[in-house]
Amino acid sequence: MTAMTYILSSVFTSVFSVHALAMIDYWWVIPVSLVMSFMLFYAFLRRREVAGEDIIPMSDEKVAYVIKALGGRKNINDFGITGSRVRFTLENVKAANLESLQDAGATGVFVAGNTVKCMFQEDPTNLVIALRENEKEI
């Protein structure tokens, strides 16, 4: 056995032995982990608060205008929010006035078959709630 091999093997066994690992202090892992978890929690919480301040709810007048532009409540078979888009399944797409929908602030109006998808600058939750309330009346 050469001297270099002997030195490397002795260093390797002393560094990676159970006894050497037991001598290392791991007490600092717990407080550092707690501090990091609080920092991450606060960062995600703050990001959610900032994102929520920018959202403006859709006014009742605009909700009525959008429903009228889609041909009335009886023309809307199904609806829902898919990601950032609002999806409407219509009975008759020709009864809907898509230009009026764009005048209401809808961007990216997409028509495929009887489905109309669009995006609004305001939060469309009020629109979906109004459609669900009117669903009981029909």
C-alpha cells in the first residue's frame, strides 16, 4: 500500500465514519428551519394579499349588459370560470352580440361551436353568481 493510498483511506474513514458524524453539532438546523419557514410563509401570504388588491368586482350594470349581450339568460345553457377565462355554452350563438360583449370589456373573445370564451378586466365572480341565481328562476 502506498503512502498516498494510506492517507486517503484514513481520511475517508475518519470523515465518513459514524463516530465523526456523531461529533457534528446539528442543533442549528432547527432554529434556521423555523426562521426560513416563517419567512416563506410571510412571503406567500403577502403575495396573495397584494394580488387580491388589484381585483375589482364586476358591477351589476355590467353583469346585466353581458347577459343581454349573450342573448339573455335563456340563451345560456352552461357557464363557468376556467382559469382566467369565463366560458359560456349558448343555445344559439347567432343570438349573441359579440361586439356588445367586447364593448362590455371582454377581451380575447373566442367562439368554438356553441361555446364562447372571453376574459374580463374585472373579477367575473359576480357574473357567475348572477347566472346561478337566475338559473333557479328558469
